[in-house]
Amino acid sequence: MRPLDIVYSVALRDYPEDLRAADRVKIETRYAQELERTYGTAENVAAALDSMQAMEAMPPGSLSPGDVALVQQWGKANAAARQVALKEFGEAAECRFEVERIPF
């Protein structure tokens, strides 16, 4: 992936203090790779993230069945990405991943 192709970022948060920086980067990279495997491309991950953010701004109860399906898919994709990313490091329950869109 060329730097100009980056359309979102992944950051590991609330991780153990003794986690080496190289391991943190490895975990974040695996997480992003798994999201991209699920969605096909980085651009598709970004599009799904855009949709999720748009739905957060919607009034409660206004989600369509398609919106609900997207939310469910995003949840499954994130759970799978977490499992893959942390497979060598244990299931650090306290850590979480932030996925953010990089604006152009």
C-alpha cells in the first residue's frame, strides 16, 4: 500500500503498559489487514466506516433493515479483526481498537 492509498487509520488503545511499540504496530497492522480482507479493499473499509458514522447521527429507531445489516456486518468484521490481531498476544480484554477515517 502506498502512503497516498491510506484512507483510514487503526489505533490500539488501553493496551498493557509493557507492550512493545513494535508489537503494537504489528497488532494494528493485522487488524487493518483483516478488515480489508473482509471488505475487499481499504476504500471499502473507509466506505463502511463512513456509513457507520452517518448512522450514528441518525435519530434512534430510524435505521432501515439494510442499515441494521451493515451494523451487524461491521460488528462481525471488527470481532474477527480483533481475534486475528491479538492471536499471539492473548485476548487483552481491556484493549480496544479505534478506526478513524482520514479526511482528504
